[in-house]
Amino acid sequence: VLECGGAVLDIPGGALVYGEGRAELTKNELRILQALMEKHGSVVSRDALMLRLWQTDSFVDENTLYVNMNRLRDKLRSIGMENAITTVRGAGYRLG
């Protein structure tokens, strides 16, 4: 379990709880959020996220990361976490 800014990430359960809201996460969404929560406030590079998600140096289309990130952002918004993840142009993503 990871806690950050009032949000609780239940890794074994695959869900995020924030206030009264709960979002069920896919495996990739969980991995992305876990990486961002572990580095809360710091930028996590796209390369680091892609390596964590697919655990390979082989080429994986960056659009796949973009789609997963958008789905995760939608789920965070649905439980009241507006603008929780920011894109840092040319660097990666940051939580908080």
C-alpha cells in the first residue's frame, strides 16, 4: 500500500482510494501510478515508465503509454483528483 496526498494505492487489490471514491486500475495504470507515487513531486521520465510497464528495451510505441496515461487521468478525475498528473514537456510526468 502506498499513500500520497490523501490517496491510498492498494497494490494487491489493484485500486486507488481517495476520499469516498474508489477507482479500479488495470495492471498498466497501477504500475504508472505506483511509479509516480514513489517519486511524488519529481518527474518520472517516459523511458522509465515504459521500461517499468513493459520491462524491455525493445521498441514499444509511445502512443501506448499516452493511451494508458489518459485512461489513468480519467479515472483519477472520476474520484475527485483533478489535474493530479502533469506532463512536463520533454521530460516526463509528475504527480502532485
